[in-house]
Amino acid sequence: SGFYVQSAADDTTRPTWHAAAGGRPAYISFDGSNDILRRTSATLGIFAAGAGTAVAAIRHNASAQGNFYGEGNSADADTLYMLLRNLSADFNDMNALVRSDGLVVLFAGTTLVVDEAYPTTTDAVVAVTDDGANIQGWFDGASSSAVAYALSRGGNALTIDTSAIGGLYRSGGPTGLVSGDLYELALWGSKLSAPNMATATTCAGLAQNRTL
């Protein structure tokens, strides 16, 4: 789609590229310390679309929590939209959140959107859909129950102008960095239908040489 992300510099902040070898496909790995791919001047507009889907083929390292995809604001430390996020060391929840200052809130909160005892150091396909009122998680094609949320806009309009993979990029720099391997990440500005979600899951699994 002509939308490119890049590392902060041509140095150790780049994720590491691994060519296909020994039956394992090509992938990139994030160290959970300073690796991030970001775009600081524009976003894919998933939050603006009012709905979204993220499907990722990953191998997660539980030693670091973080965001596989997020949108933020370059001048605001609180403005953020995290469509594919883990909050706990065993990667057992995903949710979306916008602003922590109470002015604008989109919050599935501390409610577990998906609790599937995500394996670590094991290939997995994880996904989240947001239809503008409900967030739902998937693990290797099995879905959780949808969690409803309310969008409340206060006195300030929400402005999002950055995108990042492997973390969140906003005022002050990168945060919420992920430690793990990424084979594929696909994003849509809508909630996929059930057949399309099944196809996206199958394609993500094939990126790991797995049949789902």
C-alpha cells in the first residue's frame, strides 16, 4: 500500500532480519530493548476508521511485555491506540486503549479480552478485531468472547499521527517494546468477516510453515 515504516537509525535500534534456514521461514526479531519500526508523520488510520483488525504470526518472549502494533501522537505522551497489545508476562490479554488522562477514553481496560495461556518461545498466530464497540481476540483461529467498550470524547479531540510495529511511538520516544519474532503482521481498517478472518489466519500460519 506504499506505507513504509523504518527504524530510528541504521544501528542497533533495527530489528534483526533472519533469512529462512533449517525449515524455519524468514522473520525479524525485536530485542525488547530499543528495536522498533515506526512512521512519525502519518498512520494507517485504523483508529480513524472506527474499526480495525490485526493479525500477527509471532513467537513471543514472555520476558518483555509490549505492543505489536500501536498508533500514537508525536506531541502527546498519553494519546495512543493499541490494537495488538499484551500486558502480562504470560501474554494472556489484549486490549485497546486511548489516552490515560481521562479526556478521551477508549478502554477495554484490565478486562481480559483473550485469556488463552499464550505459549512462549512457540509459534502462534494472534489476532484482534475492533468493530467500534467490541474488541475480540483470537489465538490460532480460536476466538474469545467479545468485550464491549464505550468511546467517550471529552474536551479534547483525539489526534493520532504516528504508527509503530514492535512498540508504541509517541511523545518522548518509543515505549512498550516487544521481545520476540515477527513473521507476518497484517492490518485492516475494518473488522474482517468470519471467512476473511479464517483466510488471514491460514495465511499467517503458512508464514510459520504451519497449517491452521
